[in-house]
Amino acid sequence: MSTPTLERAASTSVPLLDVLSTRWSPRAFDPSTPIDEDKLAAALEAARWAPSASNTQPWRFIVARRGTDLHAAIDAALMGFNREWAGDAQVLIAAFAEESDADGNPRPWAQYDLGQAVAHLSVQAHADGLFVHQMGGIERDALRALPGVSDRFAPISVIALGEIGDASALSEKLQQREVAPRVRRPLAETVIASA
């Protein structure tokens, strides 16, 4: 099976920016290529400039490069079939939402704002030729135990980030998912009311 390429553009109902229509979430990452530090910094900077309620910026990231103990610890916190492939990503990023401020006041929008920050990170990474795959199947307690994690920080997801790899290195089941058609429900089913 050949390696997927950027030619997986979505069939959209209206034209979109190429960086949005061609963005997808692979499972095959190249474990032999070190991360381009400038591209990683740009993706994190894009996340930093995401909008947030009252500019609270309730997102925090732990960034772990492949080959480090921190990368191994985040990889070990993944559940299910994510363990089969995500460890090959050059970078694993644990994403946290700061659900309360230092005084204990709740921030009910924190997860939403974290999602915006990760979306910004994903788009910038893709624009720079990197790939991102987000995972919610995580052992939250294991991520809470990572260095620097405050009680206010709720682990929400892990992001695999890096250069695309060879899909033939994946199990047959994952190879099939790697090249399966990209589908979404129709826009009319997403918008439940419009006036």
C-alpha cells in the first residue's frame, strides 16, 4: 500500500482554503526524521494566538520529542489501538484545559478554548507540511502525573505531530483506515437552524 499524500482533499460542498480541505489525520508517522523545530515552534505559536474567553488562554501543553522519557510516558498513557502507531510520531503533545483559575473560580469554557488552540496548531502545522492526529483515548491519571501539571489542569487529549510515514508499516486494519475515503455528514444535517 502506498504512502498517503496531501492529495486527500475533502470533497466540500463549497470551496474552502486548501489548508483546511487537505488537512487530515494520518496514523503513519516517520519515526526516523527528527522534528523541524521551527515548524514545531510555529504550530505552538499559532496555538498561543488562538482566541479565548476574556483572553484567559486556558490551554497548556506538554511537548515531548521522540526518544525522550517524556515521549515514552505520554505514549504509555494512550489507550487502545492508538498505542499501535502514535509512538512513531516525532512529537507527542499532551493537551490540558485550565478549568479553574488560581483562586478556584471555574472556567466552563476552558475545553472549548483549548479546542480552538489545537485547531490553530493543526492548521499551522499542516500549512508547514506537518501532520497532526488528535486522540481522546488517554489515561487521564497518567497524564496528570506528568511534571508540571497543576490540579487545575484537566488532561483532554494527546496530539501526535510530525512528518508523514509509510502506511505499509501499519497493521492491515490501520492501513485500510489510512486510505479510506474522507467523509462528513452533509452540512444541512450539521446546521440545525438558520434564519
